[in-house]
Amino acid sequence: MKVLFVLFCLVAFTYAANPLCTMCTNIIDDVKASYNNDFSGVTADELKPKLEDECAKYASGIQATMCKSLVDQDAALLLSDLQAGKTSVEVCQKGNLC
């Protein structure tokens, strides 16, 4: 049990220590909340503006530019992951941000 707790703390610290991971999971969490986790009728083109708004909310400067570029490039993939019910961490890990 003690080993499991230490492992959990290590994983939690790793995510908290990575600002890109934190930004990414916050963005995905907000998007999920906006759509009430129901992406069944959403298209990638409909999702892009919301993701871009979230980029502007959580990032500035070059990070915001990179975020919006990733959104434009990977909106369909992000939508697919959201439709599949993946967690925010899973989505961000797949994008190599966590």
C-alpha cells in the first residue's frame, strides 16, 4: 500500500511539474465541460473555435501560438479522442504534452 501511495504521489507531481501538461488538461477539461462530455454531434470545425478560445485563456505569446497551431493541425484527432471518452490526461499524453 505504501508503494502504491508513493507511486501515485510521483505521478501527480510529474503532471503538476509540467506546465504544458497542466495547460493541456485544463483546456481539455474546460472543453469537456462546455459540451457536457457529449461530442456525438460535434464536428472538428465546430470544436476548433472553442479550443482556440481555451488556448487564449490559458496561454500567451508563443505558447498561445503553438497551442492554436496544434488545434488547427489536430482538431479531428482531438475530437476523435473526446468522442472515445478519453480522459484529459490521456488526450494530452497522446499529444506528447504530458
